[in-house]
Amino acid sequence: MLKILLITGDAGEAQEIYYAKYRLEEEGWEVCIAALKKGPFLSVVHDFEPGFDTYTEKPGYLVAADLGLDEVKPELYHGLVLPGGRAPEYLRNRPAAVSLVRHFLEAGKPIAANCHGPLLVLATGLAKGRTLTCYPELEPDIRAAGCEFVNKDVVVDQALVTVRGWPDNGPWMREFVRLLKKTYPKANEQTGA
């Protein structure tokens, strides 16, 4: 069975957390949520409303983190999910989070990053030359890191799948699941899917 690590925390985007978790579990795979510490944290809902220049934020669901970042053994996981929201903005400043993302990049394991999630990929210093997408307002950050920004629903660059936000959840998980199955061809046999 594939094991997928999902890194998020307070102010992580609820639709990106839960859509990824349930879609991957639907494949018969195990999803472990890691945050700064094990236990509950509050997600948020980012929505787009008329009259606002950017998204609005509302309280989301209480989410249970299975592990604290310092408890994660990245070698046990086959893939990584980085939901957006505001969580990646502070997690990129936490060495434990950056180190975990670096492990997946260096090992060439599949990574799915949504909205602000690519900020964690950029924080590793290993993204230069990659093509990706993200929440469009982060385009300057992407370009400053030496990457090419493409404003479309999903971009796959080697083992990295990126999307702009929760409206692109379908293409996000479609491509990530496809990549996981290609990377680990025996995954279907193990789950009976």
C-alpha cells in the first residue's frame, strides 16, 4: 500500500486538504497529515466573492494532524501533498518542513502542490529551472526562484504536480494519482484497485 504524506497546519485550505486526503484514500492508499505538532488545527476556506480583489478567508474544519513534523520519517512515504492556504507561508520558515520537502525532491518522489503550496518547494532551493503553476499572485515568487510560471489548471514537471487553487482540485489529483501509479506500478496490485 502506498503511503502519502500531507504537510499543512493552521490556516491550511480545507478543500485542498480534504479533497486530496479522500481522493487518495479512495485509491486504497494511506494518507498521514503532518503539522507543526500532532493534534487538532483549524483549517480555512478561501473563497472568491464579488467586490473583493483577492480571496476571502473563513474558518474551516478542525483537522487532526497524525504527526508532528519532527516525528515524520520521510523514507516511509511514497508521495507528498502540499495544500495551500496560509500554512505554507509560515511552514517555509520551519527547517523541519523544508527538510521534508527537500527529501521528496532529491529522491524524485511525486509531489502535489496546490495554490500557496509551491512556496515550500521554492524554499528548498531545488526548484530552479522547473515549470509550475500556483495561485497567480505568487508569480513573482516563482520567477524570482528561477522557475517558469504557467497560468493553467495543472502543470506536471517531472515528479511535481502543481495547480492554482482548489477550483483545480480535480486535475490536481487526477495527475498526481496518474504519476503515483506510473512511479509505483505495483500500487494497483497491492490495493486491488
